Amino acid sequence: MKKIKGIIIGLIIGVVIGLWFGVNIGKDKSIFSNPFADNSIQDKIKQSGEKLIEKSGEVLEKGGKALQDKVNDAESNL
């Protein structure tokens, strides 16, 4: 009975710690930070800035590819 109680307590503690780490990993925070804390304004601005930079990079890549295709078409027509 004592072994079963120890196993059950160990499982409960493991699940709680696993959830704690999992939530933090899912939010891209350090593992030991508080998963219930709201993001600060600085963090929100930083995240939105990173998204903006990523999307603008994708747009620039598409524009560059389109320009390169036009140049290649113009060269082949000569």
C-alpha cells in the first residue's frame, strides 16, 4: 500500500511539473517562468515586431522572385 501511494504521488507531481514546463514551452518562455503570468507590454510589442519582420521578409522574397522571373523572361525574348 505504501508503494502504491508513493507511485501515485510521484505521478501527480510529474504531471504537474510536466504541465508547467509544457505550457511555458508552448508560450516560448523559459521553462521555469510563471505560466500564469500575463505577457508584459514589452513582450507583446517584441512578438508583434518579430511577426512583422517575418511577414515583410516573405513579401520581399516574393517580390524578388517575381522581379527575377521578369528579368529572365526579358533576357529570353532578346
